Amino acid sequence: MGMLEVRRHSDRKTTGGSQLSQEGVDRARRVGASMGPFAKVTTSVVPRARETAIAMGFAVDHEVVTLSSDPDLYDDAAKLPWWADDEPFVGLSKALSVDGPYRDYAHSMAAIWRDLLTPLGRDEAALFVGHSGELEAALVACFPNADYSSWGHQFGPCEGARLEFSGEPQCWRGVEFLRN
């Protein structure tokens, strides 16, 4: 069984920029102490994602562009502000049930995650460090028939999920949420 652990980046500086704060580095170190090992570590190209993986104690193998500059994507996502919902994953599943750029984005993120695991051995694991909004959307895309009401709030710093990738054919089979 392959496993993918996805985590939101840690706390960033409040003074602007994209780097981690000292509090964020400290949090990532604490969380990272109980993680791994990982055969592959991938992050967003945004510095705070890479810095989170490194502070967790992992060398970064790959960086991918995940955040879009397409205004249509953000306009589409804003039509149903799922992040303000009492059950944000339920709201997100409604937002992603409509064809459009946001749904396409969520499924492209899920495909990136699948492609990270495909070349690995069946008992190997990978880590992906990304951003709030993209992680939640990709999770809904990976598990289209889940009971989202049990999934809780959107991810805070260093929170995420562990996804099982197994079976014949291999696909997403289970998810465990990792909260601080």
C-alpha cells in the first residue's frame, strides 16, 4: 500500500513575504519529528512550503507550481465561499460539483498527487507540502463520495491528511486527518 501525506505549510511571517516565521519553523520541527520516512518529498514552489519541509527535517526532491494566476479560477472559487461554511468540506464539495475552473484545478491537484505515488514501491510513502484551499480541494477530488461532514475544519498550519493509495487498479482508498 502506498501512502501520501499532505500538509499545509507552517506559520508565515506577519510582516509580509512568503517565508516562515520563527514560530512556523518551530512548529514544523515539532510536527516533523514524528513523521516519515518518505521516499519522495514534493512542495509548492512558494518558499514557505519548501521551508516547511526542510524545517520538518526532509530534503525536497521536487517543487511544483500549484497556485494559479488565472483570475477565472479565483472568481469560480468565490461563487460558493466554502471556507465560511460551518462544514467547509461539505461546502467545498458543493463548489466542486459544478463544472468550471475550480473543479478542474482540484482534479489537476489530485492527479499531481497520484503521479507522485505511481513510480514508488507499494510500501513507500511521499510527502506533499502545499497550501490551504488547494489541499482541501484535492482531497474532495480524491474522495468524491466521502462523508464530508465528518472531515472537520479546513487545515491550519502543518495540518493535513494521510491518504492510502492501493488496490488493483491502484486508487485512493482511505484518508486519515492529521490535526494539531
